[in-house]
Amino acid sequence: MKQWGQVLRARLGQSRQILVLMLQEIFDESAYTRFLTRQGLTTSREAYDRFVREQGEAKARRPKCC
Amino acid sequence: MPSIMRIFGWLAVSAAGLLAVLTIALHRGEQINAMWLVVAAVCVYAIGYRFYSGFISAKVLALDAHRATPAERLENGRDFVPTNKWVVFGHHFAAIAGPGPLVGPVLAAQFGYLPGTLWILAGAVLGGCVQDFVILLFSVRRDGKSLTEMARAEIGKLGGFVAYVAVISIIIILLGVAALIVVNALKASPWGTFTIAMTIPIALLMGLYLRRLRPGKVLETSVLGFVMVLLAIWGGQWVSQSHLAGYFTLGASTLAVLIILYGFAASAVPVWLLLAPRDYLSTFVKLGTIALLAVGIVALRPTLHMPALTRFIDGSGPVFAGSIFPFAFITIACGAISGFHSLISSGTTPKLIRREPETRMVGYGAMLCESMVAIMATIACCVLQPGIYFAINSPAGIVGVAPVQAAQTISGWGFPITAGEMNSLAQAVGEQTLLNRTGGAPAFAVGMAHIFANSLGGQALMAIWYHFAIMFEALFILTVLDAGTRVGRFMLQDALGHVWEPLGRTSWYPSILATSSLIVGAWGYFLWQGVKDPLGGINSLWPLFGIANQLLAIVAFCVATTIIVKMRKASYGLVTLLPLAWLVAVTFTAAWHKIFDSNPRIGFLAHAQQLANAAVLAPGTSRLIFNDRLDAVVTAALILMVAMVLVESLLEWGRVLSGRKLPVVKEASFVATRFATEER
């Protein structure tokens, strides 16, 4: 029973982690983190401005479904 | 699990699914619980995913776990990023789920809950999911190429050109009809108009907050935006009862002009200022509301008051004219088969897929989820008394504008309703009237408010829930409007750049203004046409959108079948050929009816002729006649182009199958994935 509880807790933890990752990807937070890593920058207004410029046209070209 | 247990498990799922489908299909004359639809959907989806998509993965596509995807081979941390399959799944679902699966099923409910439900289940499992899955996989094997590029490479130049024209046509028609839905939801509604108007400054504030105060904190900004939207809904109630109400009580024409101006402005201002924050806010609200609706349905387990089949299966429906075949199948596109999804499946998603077998869960699985959203929309509108449903969704041209007259007409159809009941309902949701609110959004909002109010908060919150639902749909649609106008503008600029290079520069303001004007002018024209249409606009524009969307699905299935034939898997070609044949039958028949049917409520030309035959032409009639003829020409042009792609595909299959042409698949070369070794 105790073991079952541990498995359940681990699964819930994993699900929570996946949900957070999913939201970060959908809301472009992961893309920003990747941008910072790629450019060797830390977060700042200037870095975000550069990210927005880089991402802007690609985002605008992405169709939203009906 | 031991295999015998697994077999019994699947037998139990099949038995439950069969029982639920039979209950839905065979019950007549008594109301059924909405949970039957939920159980039928869950079981059918589970069986479809486990067995049909498994068969496609193994036999038709032969998914290769050892083959590196473009996300791995071309990884650049920007477009190509190997991503966890659940994350890609969520990302893909958020991109494909728009207002379509909420609106189409509501409109098709005029036939009763049965036709729409069966089409959503069968269409998704055998068609829509297959399309999304195979196009995603084929794009993955071609370095993330778009549908247009694949059509050009596999079918020919014409295929590519038609895909391009179909996409831009769909965008224009979609935006026109989507804007019309917003207009119909907000006309004479100060509360709704105020709330939606507030989303513009809220999005601007979010954009500034994100850029200046908390760079990169999108989730935090979205939560703040959501709180502000909730305050706007709450404030809307106060505004609607104050002296400010007059400023926000607008007619359809005024709202149409404002939305056209908004669309133009939104496509010209920087992405970060309006488009991106509105997109984040809309996605946040969308995911939350869909989850909330699912919880509400399961918690309330409501009874469906709409019968399985209504008298309008004969084609005389007030919401839109036309019989079940073909019109139910073009009215519900998203949720069953939506050609537009092929653009997403060959857009961002293939560049994120980490392992080839994951295309099954992302492509097939995410579409199943969207189909479930369509089932929830069916439930939301079918929990309403049919009389209320028809009072909201019937245009003034059919039931009149006076409540007593409308109630008499609708009661005469066998769906009893009184003017008093409609007035009480309007008061309960904080509106002046709910009559003639065509377009599907208000009916869905009333149904959703009913479910929420009965399971999460009580009747006192009915008006708040109604306006929350209206805000949710309008926000959704305006985001599609922003994004669609901009995508259309870029597509136009890409094409015009071949004619004169400066026009192709996406940052050159004269080009931005010219192309934005063209795109906004095009969808604005359809919107204006809908607003001025005495039959409410939806009757002519939604079928046009459905036809265009399904025609794009035909192009996608032509591409998929061509590739399957070239893979020397023609014996499995029925997997894509069957939905293709069905869509050809549906769209071509629907187009024929829309152009040539002698019933003026269905045929564009017959309607134009009826107007022209009047002894004295009323002011504006020549414009209506022109619009009918324009719609007929647009429909004919789309059908003709897709017919050419179909013929080109058939010829290509013939050449390959007869051995006159060597089947060459234009895939990227095989490279072994490093992820397979890492997992060992």
C-alpha cells in the first residue's frame, strides 16, 4: 500500500512537471530560455527585445486554426 | 498487463462504446443523459487510437524509431528543437483548437444531436485524425516542409498553387464569418461589447508589462491579463446598467466597421504590442475554459433536451438551409475533419517532434482531443430547450424580430417557447434580448452558462457565466482575426514580391499598408455582406467556409495518397482514399447545391434570381444580388481548382501504378537517431 502511494506521488509529480513544461512551451517561455542559452545572455529588457524581434515574424506567420 | 486481461479490457471498452452509440442512435421520443455522448466518444476514441492509428503506424507509415527527425538533425534551438512528446502534444492541441469546434456543432444541432455526434466521432477517427497524423509524419520525413511545398513536390506545380489559393481563400472567408459571429454576439449587448473592448487595452498593457517590467514572464503576464479580463466582465455588468451603456450599445453595422478598423490596425502594429499578448491571453483562457467545461459536464451530467433528430433534416432548417447530406458534413469541419489542421501539422509541430513514433500521439491524439471539444459543444447547446435554441439561432428574416411573433413561429415548428420565457432568459443572462443571435456563439454561451451555473456557482452567476463564455469566444475569434489577417498579409507579400520585389519586404510600410488593406478589405467585404443579409449571413457564409476548409482537406489527402502510392503501399491507400472520396462527394455536392439549387434559401443563383424578379427593387437589393453571384463564383472557382488537383493526383497515381513512372518519394535521407541509443 505504501509502495503504491509512493508510485502515485511520483506519477503526480511527473505529470505536474510535464504540465509546467507544456505551458512554458505554449507560452514561449521555453523558447526565450533557449534563446538566452543560444546567445549566451541573461534575461533583461534588451535580451527580451532581441528575442521578440527574432521571434516576431515567425510568430506572425504561424496560422491559428479555426 | 497479461494479454488476456488486456483483451478483456478492450472488449469491455468496445461493449461500453457500442452500448453508448446504440443508446444515442436508437433512443427516440425520450431525453437521454449527456454522459452517453461522453462515454460513446471516449470509447470510440480509445478504440480508434489503440487499433486504427496503431494499424496506420505499423502497416501504412511504418514509423521508424531509429530514424532521426528534423528536430534532431537540424536542431538550432529556434525552430528545430527536439521536445518532450507531451509538450508537443499540448502545443499542437493549443494551435489546432480554435472557435470552429465550438461553433460548427452548435449550428448543426438544428438537425438534432444525432447527425452531428455521429459525424464528429466517425469523421475524426477515420478522417480528421488520419489527415493530421499522416501529414505530420510526411512533413517530419521532409525536414518540416509545409503542405504547399509537399503538394508542389509530390503532385506538381498546380497542386502547390491550388494549396496556396485554397489557404488564402479559407483565411479570408474564415475571417469574414468569424467576425460576423462576434458581431452577432455583441450587437445590442453593452456588457459583452464593453468586456471585449477592454481586452484591447488589457492586451496592450500585457505587451508593455512583458517587454518593460517582467521580460519573458509570459505565464505570469497571462495570469494578470486573465484577472483583468475577469474584472472587465464584472465591470461590464455595472457599465450595462449605468449611463455609459449607450456608448457600448451598438448595432451590427457599427460593430462591423469597428472590427474592420481593428483588424487593419492589429495587422499593422508590432507583433509584441497586441498580437502576441492577445494570443497568450486567448490560449490561457481557452485551455482553462475547455477544462472547466469538461469538469462542468461530468459534474452536472445534464439531460439533452434536443431530440435525436428534428424535422429540419429535410433541409428546411432556420439556422441554415440544406439537408443532412451534404450540409451537416461541411457545417462541422473542425472537430471532425478540418483541412486547416494540415497547415499546423506541416508548420511548427514537425520541427518539434523528437522521435518519429511520437507523431502518432501528437497528430492523431491531439485531433481526438479537439473532437472531444466538439462533442462538448454539442452537449452545451443540446442541453437547452429546443425552443430556446431555435429562438437564439433563427434569423429575423425567418422568425421576425418581435418576441411574440418569433415564439409563435418556433412553437409552430413543434418546439414550444413563449415570449415571456425568452425575456426571462435574456434578463437572467443580463441581455436585452437573445432573439436572432445567429452564429452559434450566443447559443453555446447560454448552454455553457447553464452548465456552469448548475454545477459551479448557482443561478445567481448565470449572467456572469454567460458573459464569460461570450468573452471567451469573442477573444478566441479576435485572436484568429489578428493572426489570420497577418498570415494572409505575409502570404500576399510573398506572392507580390515575385511581381515587384519591394512589395515582398515585410517591414516596408507602403507594402504593409497595401497588403493589409487588401486582406482586411476582402474579409471585411464578406463581413459586411453577412451583416446586411436578411437571413443573418451565417446561412450563406458558414457553408462557404465549410466548403473551403474541406477542400483544403482534399488537397491534404491528395498529397498523402500520392505519397502512400509512391511508397509502394497502394494496397493501404484506402486509409486516405476513403476520407478523400467522402470529402469529394460532400464538398462537390454541397457546392453544386450552393450554386445551382432551385431553393432560394440554398442556391446563391436562385436567391439572386428571386431578388431580381421582384417588381420593384428595394434599396440595397442590387448589392444583395451581386453578393449572391459573387459567392457562387467564389464557390465555383474553389471547386474547379481542387478538381484540377484531384485530376493531377489521379494521373500521377496512374503513372506510378502502371509502371510508367518510377515512384520516387522525396524524403530526407535516413540518419540514425541518437535518442534510441540514449534510451537503451
